[in-house]
Amino acid sequence: MFDKYILSGYRNDIQGLRAIGALIIMVFHIWVHKVSGGVDVFFVISGFLMSSIILKSFFVHNIINPFPFWGGIIKRVAPSAYVVLGTTLIASYLIISPVFIAGVVNEIIASALHVENLQLMRQSVDYLASDGLPSPVQQFWALSIQIQFYIILPLVLIPLAYISKRKKTSLPLFLGVALIIFLSFSYAVISVKNDPTMSYFNPLSRVWEFFFGVLSFLFVSNINKVKYKEVLGSLGIFLIIGGAIFIPKGAGFPSYVSLIPVLGAMLLIISGSKGNGLVNDILSNKILVFLGGISFTVYLWHWPILILYKEYFGYNTISLFHGLVIMLTSIILAYFSNQKIESPFKKIPREKVILNFSVGILFFLPVIALSSMLKSQITSTIDNSLIDFETKEIKPFSEDKIYLEDKATNFDRETFLSVKKIKPASYTIGCNQEGTGVKAKTCSFGDIRSNKQIVLVGSSHATQWLPALDEIGKKNDIEIINMTKSGCSLGAFETSDESCDEWNKRVLDKIIDINPYAVITNSTKTSARRKEFIPKSYIESWEKIASNGINVIGIRDNPRFNFDVPECIYQNRNSPDVNSCSVDRADALLKNDPTIDYKHIISSIDMSDMFCTNDKCLPVFSGKMIYRDSNHMSVEYTYFIEDSLKTKLNHILANFN
């Protein structure tokens, strides 16, 4: 009775649907810059096709061994995937600036191991890793999730199929798949609400999309006729294309909104299952079927071409013509990959498991070997740079204002490689709170034996002052207590997550318990998109601390840029214009420090003249990069302006006495 699970034949319309998904993804990646739902369509199709293979093997051929299935996946995926990865690795090393190359190599290794989605999840909670060039292999997150799904699919379906066969009913299969969809979808809804970025790459949040494809196969296998094909097909294509167009940017994928492309794909699969409807006939045309046959490889090629194209030519946006060139190039490379690299291995029977796995190893080893070699080389260079930095004597700047220099500084490759890796000590010793953690972590710097304590509290914009405060504390007999959390200021915002609110409560309690001589925090907030301001939550926090008889000292926030500063310096390294990576001071800061209106509760330190001249906020001064990204000060520059900070801080402390 289970011979109904034999797939009826090759579905041209599904190939056309895959083509639509790939075209939507490319268009939205190149020009629209928002999630399109195209990947969600791919996941449904994958669930449909892979479940058909497994259930046909079980019910018709009594195969319960999953290794032939996995071997078939390997021979299909490995050749093109690893060729794309290897090509991207070499091209990235030649094109991408050393500011970002270490991160790219790490992601290529993760992609080769099919854990790129987990790598991106990890980076999504790393506040300091969020500011940078999109990885040229970021698209491999979807393939990584697919591979993870392919690993578990036979382990889930075969037991359910076995029970169904024993019970002589498809009900166990339907109920098992429905339960998985319910659990995964519920998890996705909750996780998207709590952390949308992490949820986007989380395989547990995506399982339900694949199993919608499985459910589609079970459904079409148990019906004899499909009514209203034209209506179902039309609604399906409308949901996919209309959803891509009208779903707003920032919508919470893969939650409720993902149902739009997922249901669209499911309706199209069903509408063409017992003979084509009108829309299925359109999807079955030769051009779309051709593109569908190479859609997987088109998806893999288009992203690195796009990112490397933008990086090489310095484009922020892509014109219509250049975008079409990128799409055409992706299709040509995908066709070549399909015909010359994939096709020879497609002839290997699934039953030859060892040979199929060997194909994967054959393509995997060169990529992982070259990636590991480059990673080792880069790591060694960075380690040597860190050692040189630790032994380097940095003479503090003795003047009270920086100035525009006559010519640009030429930095070596090692400086660009290591600038993001040199961070305040609180990050390296695990003292800074990360992600959704709420514990008010503390660690001591400066003169740890002193009875005079100052607490440094706030976000990474407070933490960046720690190197200079550490030195000041040692010289002035002050213990500096670090109490910071990435992405969370002293005074949570309305947009902050619950962990920031809870952390703030605990921090205020701990500060009152410590009863330090003073608290140092940020007094203003700058932005690359709006004028400098003082958040209301800052003022409320100052008042709570001051009401307990504790002095509050605020350091005015530094200017922020809407681009990565070291990357800009690298891209303009041959330019004679020393202003090429600077911004107007009037755009970055208010004319005067607004904290002056709150001098009854906070004493303000204004370090703006160490970042800006009267007109320009500079990226480089006196041979030193001022920033390590778009908005955080480099550790070297923090030491460099230590004297200015010490003078201003000592003046305030003297007034307290």
C-alpha cells in the first residue's frame, strides 16, 4: 500500500520554482538589500525532494541504511561547493583588505565544515565583530543548514516510516512530521522575538521549513487529484513574489512572516503534483528549467562575486548594468561548474557509498589545507604584532589639541591585520559582560591595593578608555574597577533587550554596595546617523548614583563614522588626500558638550579635541590609527592621549576634594 510514495517523475515545474527562488535571491542581494524569502523556498523544495528519496528507498527497496542517501548528497554538493570556496579563498586573499581577511578565512573554514550558520550565530552575539565587511562566503549559512538537515532527516523519517509500515497507515508519518513542525515553529517564534539575528541562522528555527516540504510530499502522495490547480498555483506564486516585494525590511524571519514564502512553495508543489496547472506550465518552460538545474550553484557563486566586485571597485551600491553583469557571470560560472565539475560525479551510483564519500574528501582536503595554512600564517603575524605592541613604548601626546597633518601615514600590512585584535584587557580576561549575560562582572586595574576606587561602567564606549585609566590609576594610586557590558550603556534604551535592563539594575546595586569614590561612564551618545544627544536613561542613572553620595564623571562620547575606518584607510592608502577618511566635526558632534546642563549631578570630561580639529574628525594622527573599527578607539591611541585624559580627570578629582 505504500507504493504511493514513489515520486511520480521529474518535476520541471519544481526546477522552475528553484530558478525563481535563485533569481529573487540575486535581485534582492544586489539591489534591494532585504530578506526575500527565496532561501525559505529552497528549504521547502529540499524537504520535499529529499523526503521523496528516503521514503521511496524505504518503502520500495526496504533500505534503512542512511549512508547511501548521505553519499548521494556528498557527490552532488561537494564538487561545486568546494570549488566555490577555494576560488573565493584565493580571490579574497588577493582582493579583500587585510583588515578583514582573518575573519574571511575563519568563515571559509566554517563553511568547509558546514557550520557557517553556527559561526554567524556566534558572531551575532559578538558586539565587536558586528562591524565590518560582509563575508564573501556568508551565503554558505544556508548550505550548512541544509547539510545539517540532511544528516538528521533519515534518522527521523525512517523510524516514522517503519512505524507506519507496521501499523499499515501513514498516520504516524503525518503526526511525527506535524509535531516537528509545531515544535520548531514555536521555537522560531520565541527565538526571533528574543534574538532575531541569532534565530535567523539557527537550525532549530529552520527545521519547520524543511518539514513543510516533507509534509508536502506526504500530502501529494496521499491524494489522487488536485482541484483548483490554477488557483493554488496562482496563490503560491503570488505569495512568493509578492511576499518578497511587500514584506518589510527587518521582518522577523524565520517566524510568522516566513509562512508566506513557505506556504507559497507548498501550494506550487501541490498544484503541480497531479498534472500541471497554468502557473506550473509557466514554471516548466525551458529557460526556467535550465536555470533551476543550476540554481544551487548560481546561489553559491553570486554572493562572492557581488562582495568581491564591490570590494575591488570600491562600490557601495550596484547599478542596474553592473548588477546584470554579476548575475550573468554567476549563471555562466554555475553552468560551467555543473557541466565540467558536477556532472562526471553524478554518474556514480548511490550504492557506492565509499566512492561517494571519497568524492567529498577529494574536494574538501585542498580547501581546508589551504585555509588552515593561511589561517596559521595570519595568526602568526597577528601574534607577533601583539607581542610587538605589548613591548612598544607609546609616548603620550603632550598638547591639548590635535591638528591636520601635511601627509598621510603609510601603515604596513601587519598593522591592518592586527588593528581589530588589540583590545582592552577586560575582553581578553573575560571580565566584560557579553551577549545576553546579566551578571555585573568586575575586575580591578590600576593600583589594586588602593583604598581609592573608581568604577568604570557602561558599554564598549566606556571600556575603550580602560587602557588609559589603568595607567592613570597606577600612577595616581587609584583602583579602577571595570564593570562593562557590550552594547549596553549605563542606562538602558527602549530598544535594549531585557538583559540590558537587568544588567543595569544589578550594576547600580553593586555600585552602591561598593560605594566607590567616583563612577566614570559615557556622558553623551553619538551616532553616524543622528546628532549627539544625552539619553534620558543616562540622566536617570546619574541621579540614582549621585543620590547615594557617589561622584559621577562622564566622558563625552567620541565621533562615529558610517564606515570602517581602518578599511577606509587601507582603500585610500595611495591617495594624497589626508582628509579622505575624515568626517565633518559639525556632523559628528554638537558644537558644545551638552552635559554642561547637568553639572549638578555629573562632572564632564570632553576629549573631542583629541579626535577632531575645529573642522574635521580625523582617522589618523601622529602615525596612529585613531579607530579600530567605525566607532571604537584603538588601544594604541587610547594610550597616546592618556596625558590629556589624566589632566582633565585630576582637575575634577581635585575639585571633589
